[in-house]
Amino acid sequence: MRNLFKALWRVITFPFVLVYQILIFPFRVLRNAYRFVNSDPEEDRPLIDSLASLATEPQARASLWDHVDDLRMHLLRMVVALTIGVGVSFYFTIPLMEYLARPVEGLDKLQAIKVTEEIGVYMRVALTSGIMIMLPYIVFEIWLFAAPGLRAREKKMGLASIPFATILFLGGVAFTYFLLLPTALPFLGGFTEIQQLWTASDYFGFVTGMMLWIGLFFEFPLVIYILTSIGVIKPAILAQQWRLAIVIIAIIAAAVTPTVDPITMGLVMLPMSLLYFVSIGLSYIAYAGRKKRGENVNETEAGSS
């Protein structure tokens, strides 16, 4: 009889409990997120010691496989998000292709010489658009994977950098479309008297590839700022090695530029070089802030003792 009354009570109170759980769910999520962001890692070991422990400690190897499983789940969610982004972009891929083809006076100025070229170009543009749509979530998944090994301040800085990373990437895309393409395409198309009959595959491959690469290069100042803030990089080293950096930038520009002409390569090198020097300035700012915080901590510890 007692069990019957318990079961009846559960049935009666179930709707109220369900409503209560639904109402408090957002607050639980916020509470857990607050604790996660403001917590420090349980064990802060140097990277070399962590790698050495993999050969001697079974627990370390088991922890490594746990991290691999976590990485797999994060990658799976990123792929799912990218699939959703590509699916959404299917609704405006054709107008987007028409917009990207404006520098060559429209889609009718391009040609397809392969059976699968049109669908291939369509999917390429949809994939590029899907990446841009889901970029904030993809960056969030990367942060979520790395966050358990970061200190509270580093977690907050990484989380706050997500919108800035998105803005910088879109800035690189806008720079490519509005400044780089109007300069590079007339030069490439009018270098000789040969009639230009560009294929859709080559044109959109050139445009989307440049957009993605330049967008990624625009993230460099933010990456340098974060790495300096957490003590990985010092600005003096960046300033001293600027000549080597220019050489590396030239090699990267030559690798990502689909053409071999120096004009296009120079147009790619110019923003990358400027971004490098901007990164040096941001690195000095981050280093000064880190040094000031260290002095404040020392003064607080001295005062408490």
C-alpha cells in the first residue's frame, strides 16, 4: 500500500516537477558555465613533464585517450555544425555566386567545360559560406576543448576573443573581395592580348581560396595577443625577428597564391606584413598588462604577509 501511494504521488507531482526542472534548467547551465570559466586546472604541469609521464604512468595514458575521445566529440559537433551551415547556405548560394562574379561582370562571363563543374562550383561556394556562418561556433568548440587545461583568466580571454576572431576573419574576406580582387583580376586578365575565357571552377576556386586564406591571416594579431597574455610569446622576440618573419610571409604568400605573378603575391604579402607589425604592437600591450598584473600580485602577497 505504501508503494502504491508513492507511485500515485509521483504521478500527481510529475507535471509540477517537470515544469520546475524546465524553469531552473537555464540557471543550472549558467551556474555550471560560471564555475567552469572561473575554475583553474587541478594540475598545472609543464608540457615536457606531461609528455614524459605518458611513457611511465598508466593513468597519464588513460587520460590521453580520454582527451582523444573528447577531441573526437568536438570534431563531430563541428562537422555537424558545418553541415547545418552548408545546408542553410544552399538557400542563397546562387545569389552569392552572382555577387562574387561581379568583378568579372556576372556568371554569364564564365564557362564550364566539365560535366560536374557547375555542381562542384556550387558546392565550393556553399562550403565556404557554411564555414563563415558557423565560424563562431567552430571557434567555440576549439576553445571548449582547450579550456579544461587553461587557467580562469585564460578561459575568459579565449571566450571573449571569439567575436573578435569572427570580425577579423570577415574583415579579411572583405579585404579580399573589395580591395584585392579589383586590383588582381584586371592585371591577370589584361597582361597580354590573349582572350580570357575563365572557367567557373578556376575563378571561384581562386576567389574562395583567397578569401579563406586572407581571412585566416587576419586572425594573426589576435592569436599573438592571446599568446603574449598567457606568457607563451614575448614581443621583443617578434620585433627582433621581423626580417625572418618577412621571408616566411613571402613563402606563405607564394604558397597560397594560385598564380605566379608578383603583383598578386605582393598584394597578399602587404596585409600580412602590416598585420605582423600590428601584432608586435599588440604583443607589447599584452606584455605590459601581464607585467603589471604580476606586480600587483606581488604587492598583494607582500601586503598580506
